[in-house]
Amino acid sequence: MAISLHSIPSLSPSFRGFNLNHPSMPCFSISPNPPRHPCFSCRPATIFPRAASSGSASLVSTSDSLTSSLGKVEVYDLNGNAVPLSDLWRDRKAVVAFARHFGCVLCRKRADLLASEKEAMDAAGVALVLIGPGSVDQARKFVEQTKFKGEVYADPKYSSYNALSFVSGVLSTFTPSAGLKIIQLYMEGYRQDWDLSFEKETRTKGGWLQGGILVAGPGINNISYLHKDKEAGDDPDIKDIMKACCL
């Protein structure tokens, strides 16, 4: 899809934050008639400059309350089997990315960025995991569409997001920097999956949640790095993630 930069100041109201046909929908579009089918570019990934408002990311001194909360969380694999969240890093180190939702265009870019480092993660014995707030069916569609190289799990109850106290809300979803990133991603060929985005659970819950990235293990209490997005598309520096997981 070609985009004229001269048209950017007059973007439709849906880009400013709300789709007029679906006023509760927390997503972005850059045209009045957004594409209904995802399309992905094979071009090399572009790393966005780290924003000054980047979310918290640091070595973590794990509290008993956090590990206790995470220990109660279950996610679901692509076969629908329940898996304790902490089992994902009990016997190994893992980079765990939490997506806003499975249709999110910003999350698909982040998934590609992390997957570009999977060879180095494999060499260091580190697992790459992505969790999304949605159903197992949505998780399967995400894998089918993106060909994501890591493990994918669904969190239909949003339990992991609540345990980690991720940011949620309209003001953290619709920001100028997120809008500019979405324009760039569309120009690269990425697309929001509108079928997934318009499903009720995503529209009313998951679409307002921000995600993050966690590096943990081996050992359920061994959380060494945690980034919480302050806004949609608040990507941490990939070098910080690799330093935490693989050095």
C-alpha cells in the first residue's frame, strides 16, 4: 500500500484513536477502510529509536509477592493445554514477550525484532516465548500468519498481565509516537489483523493493555530483567534484552 506523506496531517478520525464504526475499539488505522487481511513485509527489520518515555526496564530484585502472583498464573499452549507460567523458565532461561493482543501491528513488529535474534538465543540456550491476552484460536492464527519462530501461549484471563501490573488505558494506547510508528510499519508492509482486533474480548479488554518483556530463569524466582511498556509500541533496546539473556 502506498502512502503519501502529504496526506498524514489529514488522517482519518480512526487513526487519531477511535474507529467511528467501532467506538470502543482500541486500535489504529491509517485509512477509512482498513485492510481486513494481514500482509507482512520480507524487508529487513527497522529498529526504532528508543523513546525518551521508554518504560521501566532493569535488573529485577524479585519480591515474594511477585513470584507468588506469577506462580498462580496459567497460560495455554497451542493445543489448549494449561501450563503454569513459571514453568516457562523453571528449568531454562527464557525471553518472554507479552503482546498487547494477537492482532496488534506493533506487536507483530516486536515479534519479528525478537525473532531476528533467535539464533543467538538458541546458541545461549535461551527460549523465545510470546504470550498474548486472548484465546488459543487467536494464538494459532497469530502463528499461522506471522510464522513466529518462538513458542506462543494464550492468556485468555489476562492473569499474567494483572500479576505483572502492566499499564492499561486509553491514554497509553493512543499517543503521537505510537501513531508515527504505525505509519512507518504500514509503509514497511505490516498490517493490523482486523478480524482478531474486532473480536469482543480483544476490543473490550486486551486492546487497552500494554505489554512488556521479561527475562527469567533458570529457576522460578530468577527474574533478571523486566520491561513494562508505558505506551503502545514502547520497545526496549534489543541490546539490553540480549545483554540480559545471553551474556
